[in-house]
Amino acid sequence: MATPQELYDEIKNRYDLNTAKAQMLQKEIDQKVQEKNQLMQPIIEDQGALKQFEKLDDVVIERIESLESK
């Protein structure tokens, strides 16, 4: 039978490890969101340019399925 101190130490260690991992994951998420946000302006600009090119008669429009539609 484990002593109360041993149980405390085990739970405290698990808590510390899980808290550290959660903080690390949150940092990674924040970095990925920032990367995504940095892509938004070029995406919007490219979308506008593509719409203008689609109006031209000599441009063949090829539809590519996005990852979201799969």
C-alpha cells in the first residue's frame, strides 16, 4: 500500500508533466494559428487575381478539389 506522500508525489509529478505538455501544445497551436493568419492576405490577393483572370476568354479554368471538400 502506497503512503499518502507517495501518492501525492505520483499525482504531483503527473500533474506537472501534463501541465507542461499542455503548455507546449498551446504554444504550438498559437504558432500554427499565426502561420495560418500570415497566409490569409496572400490567399485573398490570389483569389482576387484568379477571379480577374477567369473573366478572360483565353484562360481555361481548372477546378481543383480543396482539402476541405474531401
